[in-house]
Amino acid sequence: MTRRIAIAPLAVFSLLCSAQTSSTSNIARPASAAKAKPAAKAKTTLRPLDQIKKMIQMKLPEQAIINQIRSYGPALKTTPDDLIALKGLGAADSVLVALSGGGASAPAASTAAPSGAVASSSAPSWNSDLSAIPCTPSTGAAKRVLAIDEFDYGTVRSSAQAIFGTNVDLGKGIQALLIKRIAESGVYRVVERRNLQKLMAEQDLGASNRARQGTGARIGRVMGADAILMGTITIFGRDDKRKGVDLGGYAPRVFGRTRVGVGEGTAVVAISYRLVDAETSEVIDQGEARGESKRKSTSLAIAGAGTRGGGFGSTDMGSTNFANTIVGEATTECINLLASTANERSARVQQRSLEVEARIADVSGDRVYLAAGEVNGVSQCDRFDVFRVRREILDPTTKEVIDYDLERVGQLLVTEVRERVAVAAFNGTAAPEAKMLAKKVVRK
């Protein structure tokens, strides 16, 4: 009993010492004994100019790069060598212009924006500052647009049929030859007038306030032409001054006084023409173009002049066979004279900006693709108002679209023009979308 009591305090004392030693070791452990943590990596920051270089190499939208340049302010400095290097990386001219200003901040809100543009200092990626985009119109003088109508040939229909041995549409034949000749001269941009009556009917419809926007424009606006060349074929064959012998009383009475043609005759083709202002219908010039063959023949009949068609009835007036006949020779001289006269009168033709309407075909970033190009009268630096078509208004009987309910959302500035498409920058209150309607802003 006594022995068990003597051992117990010793055990307790030993346990207490052991616990105290363990606690002390945990508290007083030197820092060098603790496990060292790896040092954090230093964060590298690119210089402002290097950031811009990287954005250009990544082909980010131009407006996004310009906005970043402006955000740097005076901290962004560039030298001529820097600009040359950035141009080599593919930097757009607008980016270089922004850099050359030392990263100047955006213009103050009081600065006047171009007509139709929506000012915004923090524009979304699809919104471009149209006033900051350098744009140089094409240096070449735009050609006047000449529409050539089919020529009336009612007065010479029978003589033409006798010459060709078939019913030939001389009006289309002369028109085709004249279009080719004037287009080759390069003075005008030539278009055909296939639907003159239809276009005039559209004007009448527009006058009754039933036509949709744009349809009621003057003929020149609808056609996209500055002038129209039209006329009548008055002579096609032999001139009426044909020599003959009066048989008189020497011929039997049943013939009466009879003239029998003798000798050879020349072929003659004459066209009475009018050059008319396409918008005002004012006659710019009028007269007669007359061609005569230099050769003579006893017959004007054209046997086998060509039967390839070509839109002129059953005979091709553009064929070599026809050109080699004396009638073909007279026709060529008449066409050359008329083309030369039209070219000489070009200075009298008033040139106008064409009204163009087209749909947006596609949108890629800040590039808007318009479904109209050079052939439609679109030029670099042209501006287009852009509209969202809220609904189409239909004719209740024909179901034809006669008007649109439109909401203007912005404006386009054309920066590139190809044959049938134009690329433009956009500024507006809403994102541009495919199928939106764009109308060219016509400068008066």
C-alpha cells in the first residue's frame, strides 16, 4: 500500500515534464527549421508601345487599338522609326494617325461630329469613329453614264426585210453596235435601256403616292443614267436618188411609164437622234447621223449574212458577213459618226451622284460588307444611311412591296470598293446586321 503511493507522484511528474517539453519545442522552433515557401514570380508588364504591337499582330479591330492608344494618353511616345516598324506589322493608317498624335485622348464632346454620325467616346467594338478614318476619294474622274435606247425602225421595216430576206429587229441591232462602239471609246459608262416604258410607268405610279420610297425618282435616278441617247432609223438601204432610164412610150402600154434601174448604187443608213437629259428630259443635242458605203452594187440583198441570232431577229448584224456588205459598210460609218457626236457632246451632259440602295450582306467585327459595288455606282468615301426594316408594306392585290417602315440606326463610310461589293466602317446606335437597308447619301 505504502509503496504504490510513493511511485504515483513520480509518474505524474514525468508525464508533466514530457508534455511541457513537447509544447515548448513547437513554440520555440526556430524559423530556419520551418519549410521554406517558394518565392512568387515577378509579374512582367509590357510597355504601352509593345502592347500596341501585340494587338496589331493579333489583328484586333482597328477601333479597339485606337481606343487603347487613347487610354495611354501622354505615356505613349512614338518615334518615326516606331511608326515605320508598326506599318511593317500591318498597322492600319488610322492606327498610325492616332499614334502620331502621341496617344491623344478622344475629342471633347463639343467637337462637331460628321452629319449622321453618332458621337461616342467609349464605342463598342463594332462602332467606328468615322471622323478619325482617313479617306481619299478616287482621283480618276468619274465617267458620265449614258443609257442607249432601242432605235425605232418602223419607217424602214419593209426595206430591211427585203434586204435581209427575213424580219430583222434593226432597233436592237443598231443599239448593240452603238453600245459597243461608245463603250470602246471610254468617254461614258454605257447602260442599256431595256425597260424604258416600264420605268416611265413606275414614275406615273409614284405620282399617285402609291410607289415605295425611291421608286418615284426621275427616270435618270431610276436608271442610274445622266443622259439617254435615242432616235429613229430613217434610211436603211438605197437612197431615193436612184438613177434609172425612163422607158416612156417605148414600153408596152400595160406598163405605163416605167423606170428600169440601171448601173450601180451605194447603200445609205441614216439615224435621226436625240441626246436627252435623263432627269429633266431636256434635249441636249439632236441631229442626223448618215453613213454611205464607198462601194457600189446593183443589189442590196444580203444572202447568208449570218443566222447566229444575237438578239436581232434571225440575222446577226455584228457578224463579219454583214460588215462586209455595202449595207454593213454604210451602217458602220453611220454608227461611227453617231458615237463620235455623242462623245463630243459629253461636256454638255450634267453629271449627278447616283442614288443607290443596297442591303448589308455581312458584318465581320468592325467591317460591314455592302451588297453593291463599283458597277452599282458606289465609290470610295461614299456615305450610306443605315436603316432597320421593321416591316414591309405590301400591295393588297399584287402583294408587291410598295413601301418600308424604316428605323434609322446609323451611317456607313465606304473604305474599299470592288466590282460588286463595298467594305465600310459603321457608326450608329445599334449593331449593324445583315439585311439592313443602306441608302447612299446623295450630295446635292
